[in-house]
Amino acid sequence: MPGLLANLDKIKQNCHIPSVANTLNISLTEEQKGWLNSRREAGGFASTSDVVRDLIRSRQDAEQAEMFRRFQELDGEGGTGAEPVEAVLKIVKRVKKERRG
Amino acid sequence: MAKPRAVLDSSVVVSAIGWRGGDARAILKLLAAGGFESWRTPWITSEWTDTVQRVAEIEKRWANENWIGWLEWLKAVSKFADDIPIKKTVKRDPNDDPVIMAAVAVRAAFIVTYDSDLLDLCKPHGVSCITPRAFLSAILRQT
């Protein structure tokens, strides 16, 4: 699909599903709690939840970059051309039928 | 705001891993670039493995010896949720297919599939079942 990757920055900015906040209770050591509080103050965060979310986002960004790099390594593998959909689907449906009893 | 959330049916996963020139591979390229979120459950994951393994064994045109490496990549890049219990019924309702139930459980907007059984259902439980090409178009339309 031409131009797919060129549109990704726009795609990332135009997401349509609202995030839903979830609450988790996490046990931390005194030292870890102190570190979080320090990050909150130094980083101007409103809460330690904001600090944790920021850490998760940073880690996700790093993982996303690594996943993209890995994909580029893999992308040369596989048969040339498009998938033979009907032939593949025939086998897939057989496997699904077996799995669903 | 979150990214669009989708469950990739095994018909698309096996096509994407096996052939590099089609719409299914373009879906994984979009996923690699962060264009949407792929979600999986233990059940979905094991179906991906079973179907890829079977097609690799049977289909003569299969040409990807590294399919295990591809599955590992897809598992790593897909977000994970536990299975939800599926109600056992005497007569199976196609709307209660485990793929659909997984999509409902993770609040996915889309199931991306080549499977006509799913495509025929259109929008079971509010989840849009669409082909890879339609999914790519839907995502690009948002830009």
C-alpha cells in the first residue's frame, strides 16, 4: 500500500478510541516510593500516577522502535507476491473446525 | 486517546507470515510502525500457532522457514489479555466464536480477517469484521 508509512504520524494523532483509566494496587519498597516522589517533584508531575504513566510511555516508545527494527529484518522473508487467500483459508477453516470441536 | 484496537484473525496472520506482497503483510507493517494496537489472548495465540504450523506443513507455496521467529515477533508486539470464559451452548452461536469473544473482551473495534464466516457476520457484538484491505483503508481514512 503506497504511502502507508508516510501517513503513520497522522494516524497516531487521529486515534478514535478513548482511553479508559484502570486502577492497580502495586506494592513498592520505601526506596522505590521515594524515587517516584522525587521524580514527581522534579518532573513537575501532578501525581505519582502521572510519573508511572510517563515511564510506561517511554518504555513503550523504546519497545516500538525495537519492534519496527526487528520487523525490517524479517520483512524480506516469505513467498513473493500476494497470499493465495482461498488455499490458505481452506486450511485455516479446517484447523478452526478442529479446535472448536 | 488510544490507537485503533484490533484482533488479527489467524487467516490474516498466516497470510502475512507466509507471503510478503499482499495486504496481510501490509497490516503487519502498519502494526510495526505503531499504526494500531493488536491484541491477543492465550486462545488466539494458540490458534495463530496451530494454523501457521499447519499451513507451513501443507501448502506447497509456503516459503517462510522462520515462521516461529515471526510468531514470536507478533506475540511481542501484540498486547495481551487473559481469556474470558465462553458460555457453552448446545447449539453454537456463530456470534460467540472465540475470536469475537476475545475482541469483545479487549474492547477491539476490529477483527481483521479473510474468513468468510466472520466477514458474513459484519458487526457481531459491535466489533467490525473486515478484510485487511478494508482495515488499511479505514485506518488511512482517519488521516
